[in-house]
Amino acid sequence: MDGNEQKSAGPAQIITKLPFKSNWDNIQKLPLISIPNLNPTERLAKNWKAFGFDPGWAGWLAEKSVAGAVVHILYPSGINPLLLISDAISVLAEHQRWKVTFSTYYTLGGNGPKCSLRFIPVEATSYTGAFLNKSPKDLVLNLIKVSIKVMSIMTQ
């Protein structure tokens, strides 16, 4: 996308509005679609809250990605990482939103795309093992551990 197509809302919010195919039965040419013109909104990490996580993690991810750090985020099934990424990007200034790179299903290790936010499904056990005992100080956010901490605090 060139500068004229880069809407101020940022890439993740735009992607959440685009139709995606979940499988391909045959090769076909898809029709061109227009990029939605979305107004960036101050969403206060509503998706992080909805999934039961501290919305402060959205700001932490935004801060780390703008600084050029690579962060690995382990997420359980039932979580849509694109919504969490969209929240993180939305807290950034408009000129920073298109600089954040991300993967919603990062399972290729060093052979995968070079992106700053690498969301890894916990079901990808052959790749998650290296990160299970890591913490945010190691630039690893394990959403299962975070949600367990939240749940244990809520039940006390």
C-alpha cells in the first residue's frame, strides 16, 4: 500500500474489516475491493478487557514495537490476535501505526516473517516450548499466565 492508501486507523483495524477466505478450493481471481476509510478511535483496549486481560498490555506492546523490539505473544484458542493487535496499534500516534509489523500466527521460527509482534498459538507446541518459562522482561507475553493471574486475583 502506498501512502495514499494507508488510512489513519492503521493496518490491523483495516484488516479486521476485510473479507478473508479460510480455505481455497480452487484457484480463482478475486474482485478488487476498496480499502475501508475508518476513523481511528480511542478504544482503550476494549478487546483486551473483553478477553479478560489487563488493557495496559496493549500499551506495552505498542511501546515495544515502536522501539523496534521483537515481542512474542503466546495466546490460547478462542482469542483473535488481530483484535489485540488493533487495540495496541490504536494507542499509537497516526504516523507510527503503519510502522508496526505483526503476525497473527507466527509458527515458523527464524524462517518466518521479520515482524515486531509475533502472536503464537499455544497449540503450536513445537514452537512455544522455548517461550513457556519466559516473562515480559524477556519480551515474551504468555496470555495464559496473564489470564490465570487475573483470574486468581479476582477469586481472592
